[in-house]
Amino acid sequence: MSSPSRLALAVSGLFILPSALAAPPAQKVKPPVSQAYIDLATFSGGMPMPPGAAGMMGSLPGARNNENSFGMTQSQSPGRWMDVTLLTRNNGKLRTATQSVPAGARMGPVLNLLAPEQGPVEPIPDDTPQPVKFEMPKGKMYLYWGCGAEVRKGQPLVIDLANMDSSRFGKFFQNRSATTRVPGPAPGRPAWPNKTDARRLPDGASLVGEHAFAGDGVVDGFRFNIDARHDLMPAVEASRSEAGGGVLFRWKPMQQASAWFVQAMGMRDTSKGGEMEMVYWSSSELPDMGMGLVNYQPNGSIAKWQKEKVLLPASATECVAPKEAVSAMSMSRVIAYGEELNMAYPPRPQDPKIAWEPQWDLKLRLKSVASLMPGMDGAMQAAMAGQDGEPEQRQAPGSVAGTAKEAAKESVTRGVLDSVVRGLFGR
């Protein structure tokens, strides 16, 4: 081959190569005809909140009396909770629907979903992470992080709210979160629980087995199975106690847990005067207040943050915090993340040339959170709740001893919680 021919071939190759390496066309994906969202949450520990605390903590109407209403999966109220929402593009005015549940749910054979009659039709939320709401208190703030009894070099980060240091602001207020918004009850979107069915999940209820959704405009064959991995999670059995120079958080292993995280926040003793001092600590190896992590997180984010050691591995059973970071007035939480379940039918074609037109899809999220009350170790909390493995000596209702005991318990709880909650929110 002559030199001019080789040159022409090489030049033509320069124009052929980019097209040969171009990315394949994106697969066409249509939105599902029918969609369902199921949130499962288990909360343990904690005590009834003092007056006004429910509003400050963002709890929902049923939280104070441990009642059931939609949204209790975000309430932190002790118990096991489930929220279900259904929508279909075939019927934007869907009013009622049903969810067939297995016998193990002890609520069957169906749950009746109901949409509210009035109110604006809200758009379906996208998958952008939900912003973390945080109300700025007054005074100084301290941030510690990482497991270990000793305060690490470079800690704590300190923010003086009267003299804000902009160079530390972004690092201090790091709040990782990939929690997404999911649709709630709205006209055209029936949900459970609702005003006609506000039953609580029975003790021992299990969702393992076949489920099915049906309703006017809901696609036929919306059936799926929930396995044991994605069933309601058990309660986190956790405790906190002093251990040498630190505060030891310890919890029992849980088969469904894919990762763990511990977070504490509270006030330093300022009884001698001065402004309030807020102290935050989390089990993360990177600075993070933890305000956004004690919630549902998608599987990909959990895997990423485990590699970065922001989250503790599924095998973890304890974490020690410095005493300086977790005072007696600190409210602390331990969360076990469950594995998010995402299903669709028909499954997504592997060939990108074939359009994906799912008839239905399902998102199921699960978590289990333990709240450890300020000023109480695990044994004290268990004893007050009658869960320490030994029968609690209960006094007869209305007796002098029983009334005095309940009054003392309520007084201590309300006093401690009221101080912490009001301090946390600057009220």
C-alpha cells in the first residue's frame, strides 16, 4: 500500500473512531401504570413526649397517644408501623382500593385503602433526596464523631453562633442524607391507614407472603411476594452505659440489618450561667451531625457510606463515644437500616434497544430505630417499660402506690425531656 493510501486510511479512521465508540442510545423507559409505596418502621425505647414536644419534633397527630395514622413511620413513637400509598395513571380520581395481605399479617384478608376527599392534588414526588430540616439554636455548638473513648485530634469542631466562622460552617453542618420523598395520601391516591381503618399492626404480625393491589384503573396482576428479608424489622435492643472513659452504646445483632448508625445530641450543663451549649456526636468516621442519617436510606447510599465508614457494618454490635460528646442530657438513637425492596413488572429488558413499559412497580422501605432517653441507661429504661426480662411488680390501678409511682415516672420523664427538647430547638 502506497504512503498516500495509508495516510488516507489513517485520516478516515479518525472520523470513524468517534462514531464507533459513541455511547449506545439510552433505553426508552415509560412510567409505570400503577405504583405502590410501603414504608415499614419499628421504634423502640423512648417515653411519652412532654406537652408541645410533638410539634417541635415534627411528629404527627397520632404520635402522642400511640395511635395509628398515616405518617407514623416518621413519628418515633414506640411500636411497629406501616404506611401504604397506591396510585394509577389510568384513574387520577381513584378513591378506594384494596391490598390483599397474607394470613400472617393478622389483618386480612384485605386492607381497605382510602383517598382523602378534599385538598389539592399534589404532584408525585421525584427521587431527589428530602432536605434535612434543622432549626438553628443559639449559643455554641460542638461536634464530635467516630467510635472511641478518647477525643480525637482536631475535635471538637466548635461553632459560636454569635461569631460565625464561615470556614467551619460547611464542615460542621454536614448532614448526609439520601432519603427520598414518597407520595402520601391525596385525592386520587388512596392510602392506609386512614379514617375508616386506623388499626394498629397486631403483635406478631408478619408481611411475609403474597400481596396484591386492586382498584378501578389499577392494572390486573399487581401481585408480589415479600420475603423474610423485607418483613417488619424487630425492635433494636440497645443500651448506653458508662465504660471507662467513655459512653458505651451496645445492641443485639439483627439478621435484617444491612448497616448501623448511632447519633446523640444534647446540652452541656450551663447551670452556672452562660449561653446554651449544644453537643452533637455520631458514630461516623467522617464529620456528620447525623440529623439526616437516622431515616430510610437507599441501598446504593448505604453501600457507599459503609465503604467511607460513615455507617457501621451489619456485623457491628457496639460503639464507644467520649464522655465529653455524650452527656447525661443527651438524647441518642441507634438505627438499623433495612434493605430497600424495589420490584417491577415486567422486569427491565437487558437489551437497551427494547423499551421498558412497566405495568406496575413497588418500593418498600424499612428501618428499626431505638431511642435512648437522657439520664437513663438501658437497664433503667427496660425496667420502666417492664421489659427487663423479669415481671414488673405492678401496683393495682388507682392504688396509692400505683398512682404515686406513675406520677413520679411521668414527672421525671417530662422534666428531662422538656429541658432537652426545648434546648434543642431554642425554645
